[in-house]
Amino acid sequence: MHDPAPQTTTCQLGTPRDPGHGTADVSGSTLEELIKRGQRRLNFPPALEAEFEADTVASRRRLLLICGMIGMAGIWFGTDIVVKMVPETAELTILTQYLLLGLAVVSQAVSWSIPQTRWKSQYFEFITTLNTMVVGAVSVWGTSMSQRDGIFTHSAVVIGVVMYAGIAARQRFRWTFASSTLTFIGYCFFTKANTPLQQLIVHSNILMLALGLALTLAASHGFEFRERRAWLLRKQSRVMQASLTQASEQLRELSVRDPLTGLYNRRHFDTALDQAFAQAKASGHAVAMLMIDVDFFKRYNDCHGHPAGDACLKAVARVLSGMAMAHDGVVGRLGGEEFGMLLPGRSADQAMAVGRQVCEGVRAAGIEHRGSQIASRVTVSVGAASARPDQGASSHGLVQATDRALYRAKEDGRDRAMMGSESESPQAEAPAAPPLASQAGVSSSGQGGEEIQALNRVLARGFRWLFFPKSLEAIYQRQNLEERKRHLIMASVLGVFTLNAYSFASQAMYPDVASEVLKAVFVLGLVIIVAVGASAFVPMKAWVRESLYALGTTVVSVILVNALAQSQAFTVFGYAVALFLVPMFACVVARQPFWFALVPTLVTIGSLGLFKPGTELERLVMQDTATIVINAAIYTLIAAYTLEHGARKEWLLNRISLRQHEQLEATTRHLHQLSVSDPLTGLSNRRQFEVDFDRIWAEGAASHQPVGLLIVDVDFFKNYNDRHGHPAGDRCLQQIAGILAGLASREQGWAARLGGEEFAILLPGRTLAQTMRVGQQACEDLRQARLEHGFAASAPWVTLSAGAASLVAGASGGLHGLLKAADHALYQAKSSGRNCVGPLDSALQAQELAPAG
């Protein structure tokens, strides 16, 4: 464990590359725009389309192969009824059966033999389309091979071919559209009736095929649309999760780094200390710590100025970072000119050896120091201590021992390392140190992260029974309540119109009961319209509304079948095939949930028992009709299940995406706040101070207004820390920060902690005299707080010195010039006895108060 080389960290949030296995480098905003547009045309931009195909080709191949085997079983069992209806063509029918099975077997073999590296969806879609179109063509051709009426009623089996391709095999919409449309056109043009009765049956089948084809295409479009949307949402989720991770990492780095030196800040150092103690306690090893203080740094700032002081601290930080890296340690800036270094697993002697190397390394850096009383270059004093957590030592005790060792190193002449004694490491935990103003805590945990994890678990487990966990199901139903109400109302109106129009167009198929059927359908339509209109104004739960719609569909099926069953016409037994359209409409158009659609579907199948065929031919036709209806009902339930599963999956992915977006924004805001605030006091840190200055300077330049600056330094704070200890010093700084923040707020300024015991207040639009008055008020406010010091030469209470400066925005020098002027004023305040605001000399005053030009 070591600390990387110090550097100024910047945050550049971008859109990361999708971490999935795809090839398209698509930004989150592009995905969001595609999702918003809806992709009703079922195509993506070329690169994204290629990635979608690559991601889904394996599942498409598996599904089409399974459906191919199911189709082979259908061919095998589906020819029995034809042989019974048309015995004179039995041999030809069986031969055709074997040819179709042979084609299916060859297709399966070809599909299995394609190497995985050459898999493409269009290969498997083409093979499936070829098989379904051949079966459809054979069905149409078989109709023309006989003069019997029964074979024309059997030709309605073509709808099963269409539904197989679009619903069971779930072919891509364009392939379903192509094969279904060509099959329908082929039926219309090549099915030639020989008698008026046969012509009537063909006409009825065409109506049924047209409506069935429309519903199948609607289902096919819905399947692919939801699949594509779910894929987009999953991809967006991956991109957003990567963005969240990237933002967290980049901003976490900012939040744990000192903005001046690039070393870890006090917040992270304390966290690293706790972690090192926990690990050492578990392993039985020691933990060592160094506390490093730059000698006579206040005098360095006074002699060389604060900009040079910043450069000095950066140079010292580079030396310490190299030492930490060499010894697998962690180094951080604790505040001002004070640094800390953790050395996990190091004994006291080893810690002392590293401490001496630190002293030598800083001396070797050769940083000039005109204010030092012991050397001509910058030196450091080091306190070292080591503790055994497994023997009861505490992290607080280690810090205290190191702090006392540092104090002895200073008392003993500085520029040296001193070791803390065992007696200086308290075994019991001391009272808690003052809390940091803002705690780092960046993770995907918390309420938002926990919900995302729970949603992802639901997604991973699946919801094959089409139910979410109870609490999530309640949210799902509640959010869809209004949309489902509107959809069911529109579906009801459309269903009534379609039922009446279809019944009217088909009345020749049941001429003896046509008036009764049409009257029943019309009355049913009126009742449904009235009921739907009334329900629009009645609040009810989702399951109640869905149950009422399913009940209405069931009643329509039963009444319609009962009315048709009274007919004695031969054609009514073939017309009964169209009954599957009632539950199919409810599933595809009304989008009823699977479990609600199941009831009217099963009732429709069961109600076929109301038909009473009289002759053998009618019995065969009714048997054939029941087979077609049952197959169509199975496809209908597959459609209902697939559509609801897709809708639930889409909703779940949408919710995950929404929560990720919220979490990303919240994490970004939180970590940004951490990256720009001082962890101890909660004031803006130096990074944010520079940002605020640039903004205020630009605003002042636009209006030719001055910008005032106060640099505030706590008097004799080193003495305070040395005598009261660093925890007390931290509490003192927090109280001073609160006073300065309150003053800055009242004066419409911005307060910041520049480092250690040094603060700054930016005052837009303030002249030098106004800035000095604010500085005097700061001194007075702190005196009124009466924070006991006891070791200051100027007063028994904690006091501060301030340097005031003001420049007209836009003048040369900018932040550097203003800081230099305020720094010079602060030096004058200290030289004048402290506890006051330093004035500028008259020449510099004249320069600062001159108009910009």
C-alpha cells in the first residue's frame, strides 16, 4: 500500500465505452435519444444494429431450432385429418408429409452445421421463412387437389402457419411480414373454388386470415419492439453504471486529495489509519506512524510569501510521496505544514529509520529558507511511534504518541526524528475526535443503491409466473393503472366495432341464424360500450378492471358460440375457426395480462362443445376446426405471455435506468461537494476558492467593480496545537471557521480554508477600506468568542491577524496579484503585534485603488 506521486487532480467526466461485449461505442445521450424516439421502425443505426444482432443471434438460433422441431411434430400429426377428409389423395398427402419433414430435417441440419463464427440472424430467419412459406404453399396447393367441401374448410389451417412464424417462432417483424403477406396473397389468388358453397368458405377464410394476419403482425411488431427496447435499456444501464463508477472514482479521488499538494487529505488519512489498525489487529502486526512538520514554516511564509510557501509544501510533498512509495506507506497532508505517514507492519525501530530518511530527503531537496533559525534550507521535524492493535493499542493513542514525539523533536532543536515511548500510547480509546464537516462515503449502497440491487436481483431471477415481489408488484400496478384504463377503454370500443363489422360481413356462413347472431352482437356491443363508459368514472383496482374485461371477453365468446351453434348450415362448422379471434384480440390488441387472458381463451375452446355436427363430414370438419382453434389458442397464449413478460421487463429496466440516473446525479453532487470543501471545517477548500475567485473576478471585470480579499491567520496556532493537542486544535479551527462563515454570509462574501490555520474571505465589490472593516469585524467576532488559548504572547484568548487587499477586477495580476498584496498586508499585521488587520503601504494603496485601464 503506497501513496501515488502528488499531483493536482482534475475531474473530467465523460461517457465511458460500453463495458459490454458489443462493438458500438455509443454515448449514453445517444441511447437515451433512441429510447425516447421509440424505434417503431425496428432498426438502429448501422453500428448499433450490428451489435444488437451479435448479442441476440445465439438466442434467436436456439428459439428457431426449437420451433423447427415443434413444427416437424405439427406436420407429422397434422395430416391425419386430411387423409380422413380426402381419402382418395391419401398417398399423395403422406408423400407430401414426408417431403415436408425431409425439408425440415435438412433445414435443422444446416442450421446446426453453421459454425458459430459465421452465425447471422438472417441465415436462421431465412431458413425458418423458407419452411413456413413452403408449408403454406403446400396447404394452398392441397386445396386445389380435391373437389370436396371439407378440404376448403381445412384450408383455414393457413392461419396456423402465419401464427407459427410470427408468434411461436417470433420471427423478426420484416420476415414475418414477408412470409405472412406472401402466404395470404397466395391463398387469395391460388385457392380456386369449384362451387358457390366453396367460394363462400374461401371468402370467409380470407376475412379470417386478414384479421388474424393483422393481429399476428401486431404481436410480432410488439415482440421485436419490446426486445429491442429491453436491449437498449440494458445497454443504457451498463453505460450508466460505467458512468456512475467512473464519476465515483474520479470524484472520490478529488474528495480524498489535498488540492495543493495532491497528497491524501486529512479525511482519507484518518480512514486509512482506521483500516490499517483493523488489518493489523486481525494479522497481529504492528502499525507505525510518522508526523512531519516543516520547521519555521510561518517564518518561511513571512519571508518568502505565501505563493513561495505553496511551492515549498509541494516540494516537501514530493519527497514524502517518494518515501511512502518506497516503504509501502500512505502519506497525507493533515493541515498547514503538517503531514502524516502510515507505515503498516513497521516496528518502532523501522519507523525511526524512515523518519531519519525523511529528514535527510527534505534537507537534500535544498529548498532555501531565509527565516530558519537552524539552517539555510527547509528542514522538517518528525515524530514516530508504533503500536500493536492486537495488544489493546488504539489509533487515537498512536496519534497522541506520535504528536508528543513530534513536540519533543521540536523542543530538542528540530530537523530530527524522535520516537514516542510506550507509555505515551494510551491503551484505551480517547474521546472521539471532532467529526469532519463532510464525510466521504461513495458507494452504490444507501436507499437508491439498495433498490437498484433489489431490482437487478428480480431481473436476474426472472419472473416466469409474471409476478414481481409484493411491494414491487404494487408499484407496477399503480404506475400502470391509468394507462391500462385508457387502453382497455379504447380496445373495448375497437373490439365492439370489429366484432359487429366481422359478423355482418360473414353472415352468409350462418344464414339461418344470421339475424339472431347480429342482434346478439349488437346488443352485446351496446352493453359493453355503456359498461366501459361507466367504468371510466369509477375508480377501481387494476385487477378488478382486468377481471371485468376478461369477463366481458368470456361472455362475448359464450354468447357468440351459443348463437352460432343453433345454425344447421354446414358452413358454420368451418366458420367456427374464427372464434379464436375473440381471445386473440383481447391478448394482442387489449394486451390483457396472461392470467386474465387465460380464462376467455380456455372458455372459448370449451364452448366449441356447444356445436352438434350431424353428419360424418360435419364431425370431421368440426374436429378439424377444434384442432385449428386449439393451435391458434396456444399461439394466442404464447403471445399474451410474451407481450406481458416483455412489458414487465421493460418496466423493470426503465425503473433501474431511472434509479441509476438519480443515483448518478446524487453521487456526482455529493462527491463534487466533497471535492470542493474542506473536510474538517466544511468551508470551501483551496480548489473551490480559486474557482470562486475566477468567477467573481470575471463578474467584477464586466462591471468594473473592485474585488476585496482577506487572508486570515490564527495567531500562535502552532503553540495552541503543541500544548492542547491536535484534536483540540481541530475543534478550535472548526469554531473559527463557523465565525468566518457567518461573517462572510452577512457580507455577501465567500469564506474558504486555504490550509492549516489560514483562511480567506472573498468580498465582491469591496474597496480596500471596506475590506479592512470586514477584517476588523472578524478580529472582533473571534475576540468575543473568547476561545481560551493560554500560550499566546498577544492575548489569553485565540486571536487572528488579517491582511486586506482590493483590486479593480480586470487589472493585471489577477489572483496572484491580489494574494501577494493581501499576503504583504498580513505580514504587516503580524509585524505590528498580531490581533489586527494589516494595512497596505500608501504606494500600493494608490495602485490598487486606481481605475482599471
